[in-house]
Amino acid sequence: MDTFDGYRRPDGRIGIRNIVAVVPLSVAVSAVATRIAREGPERAHATPHQLSADAPDATLEQTRRVLEGVATNPNVAGAVLVELGTERVDGEGIADAVAAAGRPVEILSVRECGGTAAAVETGVELVDDLAAETADARRESADVSELVLGVECGGSDATSGLAANPSVGNACDRLVDAGGTATFSETPEFIGAEHILAERCADSEVREKLLAYVDRREATAELMGADLRGAQPSPGNQEGGLTTIEEKSLGAISKGGTTPVQDIVPYGSDLPVGGGLVLMDTPGYDIESVTGKVAGGAQLVIFTTGRGSTTGNPIAPVIKVCGNPQTWDRMASNMDVNASTIVTGDDLEDVGERIYETVLETASGRPTAAEVRGLREFAINELQPNELGYFDGEGDGETVGSEEVSRS
Amino acid sequence: MTESETGAEAETAASADTDTETEATGTRRPSVELDESDTVVTVLEDAEAGDVVTDSELEVTEAVPFGHKVALTAHDPGDEVRKYGEVIGVATEPIEPGEWVHTHNCDSARGKAEGRR
């Protein structure tokens, strides 16, 4: 039985980091949150984002879901929610959810404090107090089946589908076999490969949901009078040898492994513990996609790259797996696992095992390259007006667009 | 996938000194054909015109960068281009075996404003 050492939370979940999260409720206080975290203890990490204090209901609901998910991620020991005081998003409700998850939480209002200087001063005191309150947390042994692993790719090139993604997929298969949860997303990158995923769905309900999500993403591009070309594959992807979205997708889906698709959930929604392979509907923008999975409860992210992505996350450690030998040579200091040896004949199983071992070590506390360098990128997907007709804002994703499923 | 890069490069340099033609350098470049039904292979080193892709003994007729694709078969416009045993797009120009296959002669069939498949 594979185990790792993590922090047991009062709600029963297991964290692999002991972070004090500083979570702004709107863009108006993102800079304040960042400042508080910077002046606070090392364990204080901010999640600055760009979303406004007011927005259409569906957009607000998605923002609320993500903020709540981030603040209750098992890696969070305690949270300070920062507001200006005009936000429509339900800060009290988020605070209640954090408290219900057994984590200490405070709300800091910049207006009530009398301005940003006073808010930063008070915020740093709150963060210091939360850090002191949660400092005695000790790691204890946990079964690997309690891990929820998010898988992402960015800066893809032709090696992604040949080396990094299939070897990470091998590691996902190992985790799922051990009873854990693996999740990948980026719905636009299912296009052209959805028939393969559909065949692997656990039942017809999941299959219809998956195809509806893919149709919706494809139709959204159509709705905008644009198409995916130019953005998918990106100019960088194209330079790296990827010609079409179908080619990119076929390489991308291999990062989730080969086990059955048990479910697909909306952006930022809860991911089950012990759930096998579960997909999440997210945009293709990697930072927003990682945030969605962390909001869903992923304690850990594996991020594959060919051309060389360096990004991390403030809440979950991000393991970088590189499949391009030239990129590995140039950027090894930003990478954690070299999968490019597959290009020169290394065995997929061996590299997959190396990645799985890295997952366990990282879960037990070994810092990733992105953590060592303090790279903590964060962005929340904002539903655009032309998407609102396709998203009902309830986040159930069950019914909306199901009529779109009729495909030729 | 056995040729060492330095050896291959030395060979290219040598042939560049003696040949003014771009044909038949004979340098073998590692490549990977992922499925029997594929109509393209991916080269695992930068290839020049006249190089040979090892898996299929096919002569490359133009420069193809690392990670890019070489046509294994002739494609007419509208023909499916296959990799991973799946359709990755359609040919938009006639493509001869040995030619570079990329955005200039192959296009997605999906995610387009002008109509989906």
C-alpha cells in the first residue's frame, strides 16, 4: 500500500501543504491580498484574480464556487478573505464553508478598516495569528487513495503527445489503480479526440454529458463568429509541430491515462476522493484550468510541457514534466521530471513509475521547482456574456446543451 | 531512434561540403510512426532534404524541423491526414510522400466558424 505524509484536517480531508490562504473577493482588493501575503509569514499565499465586484449571476456563481473551493482546499490550514465591501459575491457564505471544513477563517473589509494601509496592517496581524494557530499541524501517514491529482498541459509541442503526456498518463493509471483520483480538463483539447474519451466513459449518462460539454465549447467558438484556429493550436504549439486541434487533443488526452472516465464535472466543482479518472470542463487557458482543479480539491498538480512552461499555483504544488530534450537542456531548473528520455528510447513504464514516485515525494513535502522559485500563478475563468446562454450558472451541467448532443 | 545526434550532424556537415545538390544526403533521422494506419511520421531530429526517416526508409524532400511531420503517402486535397491511428485533419494541397505536412497543406476539420463536421 502506497502512502504519503500529509496534514489531516478536521473535516477528514488530507492536505499536503499547510498554507494560510489570503483570498480576495474581487479585483479591487487583489493587490491588498498580495501585499498581506508578502508581508506575512512564508506560509501565507495570496490568490489574486481579476474578477469584478459585480457581474451577471452565472459569472458570480462560478466565481463564488472557485473562491470557496480554493479556500477549502485540503492544503489550506486557514484563510483570510479580503473584500472591499461592495462585492456581490457571498463572502459570508464562503467563510461559513471554510469554517464548516474545520479551518479557521477571517473576513477583512478594506472599507471598514479605513483604507488599504490599515487593511494591510490588520491583514498581516490576522495572517500571523492564523499561522500561529495552525503551526502545530504535524504530518501523518495517509493512503495514496486520498490524493486528488490534477493533470494539466501547457506549452505543448509534438513531444507532449509522444513522451510527457503518455508517461504522466501511466502515473495516473497507477494512482487510479491504487484507489485515488486523477483529473484532467481543458475541454477544447478534447475536440477531435472526444470519440476516444466517449468510448471510455463509465456509462451512457457520463458519455452524453461529456459530448455536450465538448459541443458547447466548440459551439461557443462558432458563436463568437470566430473559430478555434489561431488559438488552437497556439502559434507556439504550431511551431512545435502541432498542426491541428485534433492532433493536439489526441496527444493531450493521453495525460489522463487509460482507465474509464467515471464522470465529468463543471469548472471548479468538487472532485470526488477515491473517484478514479474524473474530467473537469475548463477552458484551454492553463492557469485558469489549474485553478479550476485546485478549487475542486486537487492537492497536487502535474503539468506537462514541451516548449517550457514554468507556472505554479499558490495552493497546490505543481510538478513539471518535460518531454522535449532540447527544452530539458535549456530549462532543467524549472522542471521536476525529465520524460524526454522516451524520445530516445526510454521505457514508458519506467518514466511513469518515476513520475508516480515524484507524486508521493511531493505529497510528503518535497518542494517542486515552481515552489522553490515562488512561482504561484493564479487566474479564475470568467464566464463571458456570449457563453452565458450555454451555461445555466447552477453548475450542474446536466441538462444544458443536452439537445446539442445530436451529432453527425 | 538509434542514431546519435553528433554522428548524424557530422555526416550532414560532410555531405554539405561535397554536395551542391540537396538530394540524397542519406542521413538517417529517427522518426516515429504511431499506428499502422498513419499517413505521416514524426521526425525526432531536424531533417534536411535528402535525409531518410529510419522507420520507413522514406526520403525527405524538404527541411522538416524536430517534432514535425513527414508524409508517408500521397494525399490529394480533401484526403484525411492520420496520426495516432486517428484523423488529425485534411490535406488542403496535394502532398507527395516525403513532404513536410503542416499548416500550409493540412487543416483542421473542427472548431471552425464556417461549419462543423
